[in-house]
Amino acid sequence: MRFNSYAAKVLVKRVLLIIGGGIAAYKCLDLIRRLRERDLAVRVVLTKAAQEFVTPLSVSALTNDRVFTDLFDLDDEREIGHIRLSREADLIVVAPATADLLARMANGIANDLATAVILAADKPVLAAPAMNPRMWLNPATQRNVARLAGDGIHFIGPNEGEMAERGEAGPGRMAEVPELVSAIEKLLSSKLSAGRLPLSGRHVLVTSGPTHEPIDPVRYIANRSSGKQGHAIAAAAAKLGARVTLIAGPVALADPVGVTVHHIETAEEMLEAVKEALPADIAILAAAVADWRIDAPAAGKIKKGAKASPPSLALTENPDILKTIAARNAHRPALVIGFAAETESVVEQATAKRRAKGADWIVANDVSPAAGVFGGDRNTVHLITGGGAETWPQMTKAEVAERLVMRAAEHLAKTQISV
Ligand code: C5P
């Protein structure tokens, strides 16, 4: 399907892929094939630096369309300007989004075709950063990413792992092609991708997943939280236009699209990350934080001695993140929402917990094994507010998330509080 054919204009979703100059550019060739397999039309802009990694000829063979480069021939009657390029797309994907591209995007610089197209865009933009870990972690890059996320740019990745440079590892690998494809499909299917959304301009902070509390360098205490509910909440808030920071414990889930994710392991790390992410308009603390940690984790692996009796573990209480955040005067989010996972007297215990923790709302659910909530995709919850308890019908965790963030958005709109 050619990008500019009649069918493409009317029926087919169109992706404008801006390929930046990084080693990960080679993944874009496979990305184009996977998108075309899904009947998406793909048009490509190559930056000057990208042409050092992939050639216009190979890209053009895959898109079955002309490839647009920085080298414009303004006399060419087939010329298509940057305004048309962005207008004719449903979604703009920047991959790999290099540190330099992100910096220019964050500052509204339009000194080549790629950045001019992005600046002129009235469509959602998805950026897949890829760079050396030190460049990614540099405060300048983090500042640019935060600013772009605030402007509504969606992000996927970067992932952690080995870099192309020998001996380099850390956050900076471009998201893999299947992750990119699923993020692109989600954004294309989102009806809420343009215009002002209920949570536009708001910052939503979410915690999700379990925490791991080390016993020694190889063992830890954990719990059965999958993170599915918390991650779904982060994704739903992003879909409603919020800038979302997700503090995630160890989970087997992909980072939600368009969300800034900080990965932590322990409760203490989670508290630090939460404090650093403030201020926020809404805090939704869905993580199953371990109540206790090992008092003094062993520096080396505890050995199974032939004669020695099994070790006993002395525990100490972890900080209560919800209580700490709800009690703060400085930077207390306007709406603090906690979760209560109970196995009996769910509503009664959650109502008491709302008061004890100082939360505005508590989302309570029955996690007795029969309910199948841990790791499952469905949830039956009760929303406890100052006005009492409401029981929601059983629905998927994604639906619970959508309903909860919509309620939170409405609540904020009524109280008109913004950070
Ligand atoms: O006390 P309980 O663990 O049942 O409370 C659950 C709520 O409190 C959840 O929102 C959870 O994220 C939060 N919590 C916390 N820090 C803890 C324990 C729980 O933020 N140490």
C-alpha cells in the first residue's frame, strides 16, 4: 500500500517514520516490514546522520514510496513540504530518537526536514530514544525528555542492556521492534490522541508492582503482585493526556507507552523515587510495598553450613509511602489514592485504612486466592471516598484503571487545583 494512494488516504492508517542517526537505525528496516505487514502505510524521513546507517534506497524498497531526506530539491515538482508530510500522517514516529534530535525537539528547533516536520505536527508523536547510557542519564537529556513528555510527546524505552560499544551497558537501547509495533498500534487506535484531554497539563504519579527486599546478594523477600493494575493506571492516565511518572517495582511487564518509568527494587528506593517525582496533582499508590525488610542484609551469600542451624531473619518495618505522602504539607498531591488488598471484611478494613493513612480515596479489592486477582486480568473493586463506599462491577484491570483516572480527572476539574 503506497502512502499517498487513494486507499491510504481514506482507509489506511499512515505512519511517518523519522529515522535518526544512530546505530539502532538498522532496526527501522524490520520495523517498516512489520508495520506494512499490518497494512499500515509507512513514509520515511531520513536525517542526514541516519543516511550513514541506512540508505534511502533500502528504505524506499521497503516502503514502496519515495524517501525524504534533508537534501531537498526545491525545483522538484514532486516536492512535498514539511507541512504536508506531517498533515498526511496519523502518527509520527521518531526512531532512533538521538540525544541531539531530542534536544532540538525540546527547544522547538527546526533546522532540518525531520525537526521541521515534528514542529509542524498536529498529530501524536512517538519517540524511541536510543543513545549511550551516559548521554541518556545526563541531566540535559532528562530535562529535554521531561519537557517533551510535558508537551505531550509519547515515549517508548529506552531499554536497559548491552550497547553497541563494547563494555557499555545501561539504559539507552532502543525499544525492540515488537514493542515499537505495539506502541504504534495503541497510539493509532487511541481515539483520544488529539486535542485537549481531561488530564492535559496534570502530573500523575503512580507506584506499581511488588518490592524486593534483599536477604543477601542473591535472595530476597517478595510478594505476588504482578503490577498489572498499577501499570494499567499509568497507561490510562497517559491516554487521558497526563504527564505520568511510574515508579515500578520488579515486574515482568513492558513499560507503558508515553510514561516516564523509574525502576526500583526496595521500599526505601520506592519512597526516594516518589519524593523525587513530586510535585504531582494526583498520586495513585498501587504498589504492593513490602511491610518489612531484612534488618541487616548479608553482604555475601549466606552459606548452607553442614552443622549450622538455618539462619533466622530479623525484620524491620519499611516506611509507609502512602502515609508519608498523604501526611506531607509541602508537595502533597491534591488527590492521594491508595490501594487496600484484603482477604476479608474488605470494605470495613479499607474504610479504616483510608483514615489511618490520610488518603483521599482507597481502592479496595479482595485478594483471597478464590478471587484470582493476583496476576489475573480482572478485578472487582470498591472505591472508598469521604462520602462512603461504592462497589464497582467486575471488570478488566484496564477498565478499572480507565474508570479510576477518569473519576480522578473529574474530581480535579471540580476542585480546580493544579500544581
Ligand atoms: O497497609 P497496606 O499495605 O494494606 O496499605 C496498602 C496501601 O498502602 C497501598 O496503596 C500501598 O501502595 C500503600 N503502602 C505504602 N507503603 C507501605 C505499605 C503500603 O505506600 N510500606
